[in-house]
Amino acid sequence: MTAPGDDSESDPTSRNEDTGLSPADQDDSATESADIGPERKHTATESTERQETQNDSVDITEWHKQDDKHRPPAIGQREQQSVTADGESGATWKLFTRDLVTSVLAVLLLGAYLFAISGVWPPMVAIESGSMEPHMEIDDLVFLMDADRFHPDEAHEETGVVTAAVGNETGYSSYGNSGDVIVFTPDGNGDTTPIIHRAMFWVGAGDNWCAQANPEYLGSLDTDDKKCVAANAGFITKGDNNNRYDQASIQAENPVKPEWVVGTAEVRIPHLGWFRLQTQ
């Protein structure tokens, strides 16, 4: 039994004064809120997992990049690199061989050309001593001409060589003094080093060449010495820087026969003979 004015048992359909909702509506709203909460939590979890997956993908990609730097090339790549290196090496050798062959051919062609002009082989000699200074220096390269190729009017008979004695009379000179400078094999011995000296005068076989010579260059020889009698006809020779005739020293024993003359000196190239001397 209820006392008058007691409202403890209210109408279930009455609305809440604060929310304006009936109890049934409040229960539905609470249910919806309860349902929305897990969905949002699930969505946040998926986002976190997706971010972690992306981070893992970036880490894996970076790891592969670092690993590729230190990883040796594959077999096919090694073969390709080897083939490329071999190709470059082969091209270098081909270029070197071509340049070498071209240089050798150029030298041979030049030598053949000089031989055709001079008629002497080799057409050039290198100066080894100072016997012809100051007109020819050590290491000079001298171009030769066959004495029979050109015959100056002043030359002795058919030898093609003009002596210093004749040059003094006619004014013919070469390399700073009268007469021709000749290259000859001493006493016709081809095993000895040729000598390049000036042809001073001509002497006949059996003549006393010392009687025709300048006594200043006879050294210890006297005009009555047996060595003064020429064993054969030929040229008496002397180096411009020497104080004795070759035939008055150990340079040569006999006058130089025309057939012993290799050629006459025509052109001097300073210092270029050094290369030739190094290869002898």
C-alpha cells in the first residue's frame, strides 16, 4: 500500500529530465556506444599493424640494398666483366702492335730512301771520338755519300775524293778545312771500326810520302824511315784534332786505297748519333 504522494514506482515510459530520453532509448544509446567502442579500437589496431608492416618493408628494402653492395657479382656478371676487361686489353695490344709495325716500316722506308741516295749501307755513322773536333763532335751523326756517286772536278782521278792539298789550291773545302772528310776501313780490315778523317794528299806506290808531308805531323818519323815508303798508292789521312798523320801513328799502317773508302761525309746532325752508339 502506497502512501499518498509517493512516486517511487515511476512510469517506465516517463522521460529522463536530464537527457530527454526514455529509459528504453537510453538503453539503446548505451548499446550503440558499447558497439562503437570495439570497432574504433579494431580500426586503430589495423592502422598500427599496417604502419608496422610498412616499416618492416622499408627495413627489408634497405637491408637488401646494403646486402647487394657486399654481395659478389653473379656468375654471368663476372663473365661479362671478364670479357670486357679482355676486350680492352686486346684493343690495347692491337694498338701497340700497329704503332710498332708502323714505326718499323717508317724506319725501313727511310733507310731504303737514304741508301738509294747515298749508295752506302749503313748511310750514317756516329762519331765516337774527338779526333775531328771542332768540326765534328762526339755523338754527332754523319750522313755519307758513296765517293763514286759524284765526282767533283777537283777529285783525284776517278776516286771522287778531293784531297786537302788540292783544296788548298782550288778553294774546295768541307767541314771547316780544305779537302774531303772520308770514312775508311784501316788497311782494308773490315773487322775494325771505320775511321772518319780528312784526306790530306795522294801518294803513289813506292813513293816517300814523308817527303811530301808536313814535318809537324810526322811525330817520330824521319824522311829516311822505311815506313815512309808507301806500300801501295792511296790517301794519307789525318784527324783535324790529331797531331800526327794516321800513317805515322797506330791508326793505319798504309795509305788508304780507294776501295777502302766507304764514303765521303756530307751532312752532320749534332748529338743524334748518341742513340746509335747506345745500341752498338
